[in-house]
Amino acid sequence: MAQDNNAVAKDTKDTKATKPVTQNADFEAENAKATSRGYTAIEDSVISKIAGMAAREVSGVYALGGQAARMVGALRDTVGASTNVQQGVSVNTDNNSCNVEVAIVAEYGVAIHELAEAIRQNIINAVERMTGLTVNSVNVTVHDVHLELDEDEPEETTAIEGTKNYR
């Protein structure tokens, strides 16, 4: 299935006017609503950023992304690059709606099913409010649970194995 890279926000005023002039006729024919004032195209990356920020706002989310994405994010932080708020989020758009997939690491002790529902609701509210698109689904994948180490217990590294031991 082909993936659209753009979505069109719902128009608040539905008028029958001439079609807006665009350079991408395929996009216009498939997604654009003709109005007297034109149309608004929203890139998937914009929706991903909104969804990523909304997921991070939920208490109990330690990080977004699977292990590989988090490793790249850690490397990015090491070299001083900006945080990728799209990490762990993918979006598929179709006409005036979208589907969101988000991968997370949960804090230990959080009820994961309640966390997933809170993430889902926050993403739906943010994306629909900011873009005017309908969110059909938000799929949440929990890749890991973050365990806090006791602050009083120092961490030591074994020279032979290169692994960490905790007392």
C-alpha cells in the first residue's frame, strides 16, 4: 500500500469554488478540498512531531522508540544535536484522517494498559485539535520498562566482561 506524505485539514467552511492552483496535481486530486481560499497540506512529519510531543507529556512515559531508536537518540544527545521528537512515532495519512503508531518505554510501576490509553487520548486530542484531521487509531507498543536504580547503590563495571554489577 502506498503511503501518503501529506494530509489535508478539514475545512471549516465548505464552499464550491474554483480549484486552487498547485504543483502536485496527484496530491490535489486525491486529498485537496476546493475552497475559495485554497487548501492546507500537512506533512506526516508535522503530525509525527505533534504526536511525539503529546506522548511525552503523559506521566509514566520514560522514552519513545525501540532500542535502536533510543541508541541513535543517545548518540545524537552526545554530539549535542537537538532531540528528535519524532523518534518512535510513525504516521500514515489518508485524505482527512491519519493512523498513528508510537513505541514507548514505560516507567516501572505504571499500569501499562492505563498508560497506553492516556497516550492514545492525548495524541488524539493534540493531533485533531492542531491539524483538524481525524485520528482513526493510535497503536501503542511498549518495548521496555525502565527500572530506576537505587541512588544509594553505586554502580561498578567489571573490567573483564565490560558488564555492570550492582551491589
